[in-house]
Amino acid sequence: MLNCYMLKVEHIGIAVKSLETSIPLFQRLLNSDCYKKEIVESESVQTAFFRQGETKIELLEATSPGSTIAKFVDKKGEGIHHIAFEVADIYAEMERLKEEGFTLLQTVPKQGADNKLVCFLHPKDTNGVLIELCQEI
């Protein structure tokens, strides 16, 4: 068995209809400013980040009606979309989880927001929770 593991909760992803509406709401809720906004073209999403201690909150707004986030919001409404765990070696962790029987949604990590390589686990294997692995590039 490979010697790897998840280090910490890196961020919680929250799908929203509008960053324009949601950023002020989360600034008031968290008593913290949004410190970064970023468009991730490959995912058709715009993100906004907040930091609470060591954990980040990532707001996700669809930039295309066919994007995963748009479909999520249409089906389930606004709310928690995923929980992301920081890993030291995303390739080793992907291999370990695959060996443990989890379904990976990517065969290789892809570029995500906030200068990270990311890979998602299928929620059918994780009690309905979308799990993201992320590693700083």
C-alpha cells in the first residue's frame, strides 16, 4: 500500500447563482473579505475565495448554462457542491484511492482554481458527497 493520505480540508466549494449577490453575503457572514476571484475556463466557472483559519470557502458561479455548476444549481439549488482535501502527492493519492475501489472522475489531474492540480471522486462511492483532491502546483 502506498504511503499517502489527505492532509487537511483545503476548501469547501459552494455553488451559487450569482457571485455579485453571494460575495457580499459571505463577507457579512464570515466577517472576511473575498481575497481572490478567478475564472476557470475548462470548468466554465468563476470562483471567489474566502479564508477562515486554514480552510478556504470557494464560491462557484457558472459561466455557461451547460457547465457542471449550472446543472448542479438547476437540479439541487445553491449549496455545498464539494469538499476538497489537500494532498501531498495527488498522483499517489489517486492510485491509492483507485486501489481502494473508489471511482475517479479523471484519469490524470487537471488544472483547477487557485493554482492547484485537482481530481474528483465519484459521489456514488462517497455517500453522495463530491470529494476533490487538490495539490499546490
